[in-house]
Amino acid sequence: MSFRTSIAIARDTVVGMAALVIAGIYAFFSLEIPHTLLADPVGASGLPMAYAIALALIGCVLIARSPGSRAPAGDTIASSRAHSNAGRHLRAIGLLLPGAAYLLLVSSLGYFATILLLIAAVALYAGARLNLALVSISALGAAAMWVTFVMLFKIPLPPGSVWAGIFR
Amino acid sequence: MHELAIGWHAIVSTWAIPASIIGVIWGIFGGALPGISPSIAMALLLPFTYSLDPVTAVVLLGSVYVGAEYGGSIPAILINTPGTNSAAATTIDGYAMHLRGEGGLALGISLTSGFVGGLFGLLMLVMLTEPLAELALAFTPPAYFALGLLGLSVIASLSGNSLGKGLLSGVLGLMVATIGTDPLSGASRFTFGVPDLIGGVKPILIMVGLFAVSELLVQVVEPQWKKVSGSDMRLRLPDWKLWKRLWKCEAIGCAIGTVEGITPGAGGTIAAFLSYNEAKRWSKYPEEFGHGSPEGVAAPECANNVVTGTALVPLLSLGIPGSNSAAVLLGGLLVHGLVPGPMLFERTPEVAYGLYAGLFVANVVMLLVGFVILSPCIWLVNRPQPYLLAFIFALIVSGVYSIEQSFFQVGIVFATGLLGYGMRRYDVPILPMVLGVVLGFMVESNYRRSLLLSGGDHAVFLSDPVSLGLLVTALAMLMFTLWRERRKAAPSTASPGAR
């Protein structure tokens, strides 16, 4: 079995297992859907249950199609590539951390300060250097966003509870 | 003629023309950035369309699509890196022309062939959409259910190498569509007491997450793309002698782009490569292909621009988005409560015909803007990638919040982006999930409504002639795709044994 084939099959197994888990959770909550007197012959939980079963079946097919799915034991190339891939995936997913921080801080710090920090943080995370250029570009970017969304589109973005407290 | 007047009136009485100009410029910039596909460029603007009138919104999105298809050829020709998937075929001869010192001419051929293709695609869109849509006027709930299934049958052709993963993606989309208040009984489903979920998860959030956020996650670990040398780079149009040589391959691009555009799931990339192949086959100078043939640029560029028009035929006539970009445009329509299909032409003709007129304007604007935008494009492509990613991220966060002033929805977009990243990494196609989300409500509500009317008798789906026709078509499409995939797979399975 070639390296590429074994990776593809292992992926099918992972996707199939994930499908089974999602189907199980979804089916559990489908059973929790309340029955009402207005219910039709199918009911509010009818199609959700059908979807859960369909997903579980697809998951089983994906797993079944990949028997002996693991890469050959002692395949050091495979394991080292998988290791470096895991690092890449973590780094990619880590990009969402500045986004999560933005969601936590925006109400208190306000839109302008938080979007400035977000631009700086994402640029830093993606490989920019911490210097005056980064600060200036982030500030200019935040100002451009503020003008576009708050002044032009009149979107009521949070002014920030911290500033309201300080400048009261 | 009357329809033409409605279209023109719609775009001159709104902000559609300025929106078209902005859309084309945005699209060219987006297309020129490797990794930003037309659908991503469109998805980034989707939240902004909330505050626009429907005509301006759809014209803006359509114009981005037109602009991005040309923009994709700029890095393809200058740095051998296609800005969009459909520009991949252009790299072969476009970059070879650039190395020979004819990069400006290659860009000129790309621009003019794109213009020809764009106008031809628009003509096909106008000619084919309405007759198809009129058929849908006879639709009843069973027929709408069957139409939904027909749309879902497209999943088979969108599934890439694995039908199983495509189906999985589609079912995930259908599951997301069940979140919120049940359409018939009013019961809450999967809302977990969160008020933001009572109205369901908007398709726009899923699209922005799956297309745009997941692309950012992919790009952050990708190496920087190459820098463009902008010195002595001037766009040059083909002269009359060259035009005479190019018309045949442009005709090939038009024909293939029409067929591939109308076929859901085929799209601009396949059209471009097929056209390249056929142009080579019919050329008087096939030996030049691969070494900087002008025909090798004209044919794929013409074909992928034809697709910008023809890909909208199944969307506007039947409500079936056959490509990522069509799905985002559908999102733009749904945002304004507009459902594609015959009712779009009946109830809001200004939107449908306005889109036609807007696409015409977009193609003309593309030709004009194409002359002046090259230098800014080169400047943009040469910006440090970290800053570009940061600004796109900030744009997504701010744009999504502006839809309903909900940070919960921004969180949904992040979560969907994470899911999209996982799906890309495990080769699970994204578009079937979008189809599932978009068609899920239609499938479920009409299925249950039909059974309610028939007293639970499933024969209603076979006794309604339109429903029966659509179900047979769905089955035929499914069988054809499976047969095509099996044929495609046959040589690869045979080859190991042959060695």
C-alpha cells in the first residue's frame, strides 16, 4: 500500500468516525424535540432522525471501505509527516484565537481598540514583525474599518464600557 | 424589449452602476490574490449587501464574479500562480508568453477574450433562463420537494473523488437547516435555549465560514506567494491579425463554457481546461501550445468568463446553485427574501432583469478597468501576506456583525470556518454542505406539506407530473454522474495491473 493511499484511507476512517459521533449526538437531541398537537404525520423530529441515520450509514460505509486502514507499523516517514502536519493544523486553527479574544473584549474595549488589536494580532500571528509599521498599519486599518462600518454603514458597534467608565 | 427596459430602469434608478464598478474592481483584486477565489471575494462582500437594495446587492455580487475571473489571470500570467482555480489553464501559455516578454499582450488577450466570453455567457443566460423558469410556474409542494431533491442530486457531481464524503457533507448541511423553529409545528429544534438560534442559522454565515474563514486558516500556514515584477508591464491589446487567429478558439471557449456552465458542478475550471484542449486540437499551430501560444490564453479565458453567465442559468431558473459563486449569489438573494425561480421574474422582475443589465455593465467595466488596474493589482499582490490576511479577517468579523449586530453569529462563522478547515484537510467537499443548508428548508417543508395534503400518502410525489418529471431527472442525473465517475476511475484502477 503506497503512502498516499494509506493516508487517504486513514482519512476516510477519521471522517467516518466523526460522522458516527455527530450522528449520535444529533440523534440524541432529535429525540428531545417536543411533540406538539400541531404535528403533521412526519413530525418535527421525523426528518432530523432520518438525517442522523443517513449520516451514521455514510460514516459506516466510509469506515468499512477502509479495512486495515492504518499506515504500516514503523513507517517513520508517515509518522514524521503526520507529526509535522499536526503542528501545521494547530498553527492554522490557532488563527481563530485572536478572533475569540476579539469576541471576549469587544464589549468592554470597544470596536475601534479591539479591531486594531485584532489586525495587529492576526498580522503578528501570520508572520509580521512587531515594529512601528505594524502599529501604524493596524491603526490605519482600524480607522478605515471604523469609517466604513460606523460612519458609512451606520452599524451600532460597541463603543466600549471601559472608556465610558473612564470618561464619565 | 420590455424586459430590457425594466433591467435598465432598475440599474439606473438604484446604486447598481457604482456597485458594479466597485464589484468589478473588488473582484479583480480578489481574483488577483492567490487563494481568494471568486466565491470568497463574493462571500466577503455578502454581509454588506444587507444594507443595500436588492438590485444593487445582486449586481454587486455578480460584478465581483465577473471581475474575479479576469483578476485570476493576472498572477497566472505574471507569476505562474493562478489567482483562481479557473485561471490554472491560463498559466501554461500565459506565463510562457510573459517569459518571452509578451506578458502585456497575454493580459490583453485575457481581458478581451474574457469580455467576449462574458457577453456571450450573458446572452445565453438571458436566452435560456426564462423558458426554464416558466416551467416552474406549475409547481406544487410535491414538485418543490422534487426540485429540492434534484438540487441535492447535484451533490454527486460536486463530490470530487469521494461520493461518500460528498453525501456526508450534504447531510451535514441538511442537519444545519433543521436548526431553529420547525416550519410546520413551530417546535424549537436544536436551539438549546439560545435566542439567536430560534430563527435558524442563516446560509450566509455558513458560506462566509466555509469559504472565507477556512481559506484564511489554510493560507496562514502556506508559504508566501512570489512577488510580481511590475517594471515595463503594460497591457497590450491583440491587433487585427491576431484577432483573426483567436476567433476560432474563442468560439470553442464559448461553446464549451455554455455547456459546462449550465451543468451543475462542472464550472469554470473544467471549461477552461477542456477549451484549452480543444483549441489545441483545432489550432493551425498546435506545436506552439505550452510554449506561449496566444490561443492557449484566449480559449480558457473566454470559457471561464462564459461560465460567469451560464452558471447562473440553473440558479435563476430553478434555484439550484451549481457552483460556489452561484451559491453565494443565492445567499445574496435570500438575504433580501428573494427566492430564485419563476417567482423572481413574476414578483421582482427588476431584480432578475436588473442582474442581466448589471452583468452587461460589469463586462464593459471590466474591459475599461482592466486597462488601468494592472499597476494597483501588482502593488496589492506584492503586499506582505500577513497584513492582507489580517485585513480580510477584520473585514469578515466586522461584516458578519453588521448583519444583525450579533457577536453570536460571528462565533458561528468562526465555528463554521473551523469545520470548513477540517473538511478541506480531510478532502470533504464544501459545496454539498452549502447546498444542504440552502435546500434543506425547501425539501423538509414541502415534503411534510405534501404529506399533510395527501393524508400521508407518498404516491403524491409520483402522481404530480412535474414532481415525477423532476424525480426522474434527478435519478437520471445521479446515474449519469455515477456512470461518468466509474468511467473516469476505470483507467486508474486498471493501471496498476498493467504495469
